[in-house]
Amino acid sequence: MAPIAPRSGDAVFANVERVNAELFTLTYGAVVRQLLTDLEEVEEVNKQLDQMGYNIGIRLIDEFLAKSNVSRCVDFKETAEVIAKVGFKMFLGVSASVTNWDADGTCCSLILEDNPLVDFVELPDTCQGLYYCNVLSGVIRGALEMVSMKTEVTWVRDMLRGDDAYELKVKLLKQVPEEYPYKDDE
């Protein structure tokens, strides 16, 4: 029997249940606004958004693997391409490009030309240190940790801050060897 071919981001996106994009965007905005009200410090809001994203990512990876039929990636470069072309498309309806690889192949940038989380958003002067979409960095970090990749994900460019694109830097810190909960009897 032939192996199941991995599905493209477009194919998966076409077959997943979706919520109204405006409802999603406005709900996310309300969450960020409430965090700003409750925590008052922008840096604390950034940390909280990252932690929320991490918690989402460790659960979202299961749905991604189940619905995308993506086989195990051979290296970090392939993993980054799958995130950019399948993951972002599947969950946000957009694709990203992967650029700026370092010589070791352990650090790259994911560049989003479009970001549905920021529709209707303008940051006031009091929130200039806010990484409004920091939830995305947490999602990537959490999902990759569940597939044995310890990463650091940071924002490099943000259109809400006047840049020309949304750019996330993803750095592989270490590949964690898989541990099995039991040993086979001999």
C-alpha cells in the first residue's frame, strides 16, 4: 500500500472547520486589551501572550499532525518549511516564507506578508513595547517542543511598529532525544 501523501496547507485549510475571521480577530483583540488592563505592564502582557501561545501550541500540534498527514521531518529546515507552508495556512489561512538561514541551519526567519490577527488593530503610543501577536511565537515554541525541538522564537519585525512585514526568528536550541516511557522486556 502506498504511503499517504502529505496534504498541502491549502488542502488542509479547505477541509478544516473555521470560525468567522472577524470574530476571531476581535476576540483576540479583546483578550489582549483585557491583559493590558489587568497586568498594566506591557512586558508582562508580552510574557503572558507567549505563555498562552505555548499552551495552545502543545495542544495544537496533535490536531496538526492528525489532519495534515505530514510525515516526520528530516531536519530543522524541513520543519520550518512545513510550519510556514502548512501550519500557518491550516490555522490562519496565510502562508509564510522561510529566509535568513544561518550557516548551521539552526536559525531562520518566518516572514508573514499578511497577518489576520492584526485586522482592525492600531497600537496606541502607550503600548509601543507590545508584541501584539506574541501568541504566535508561543504557539510555534510549544508545538516544536512537543516534537522534541527546544526553540527560541522572537519577533524581529512587526508592521504594527512600522516595519514592512511580520518576521519571526526561530532558533533551534537543541534537538531533544525521544524518550520512551518503558523499556522492552528482553
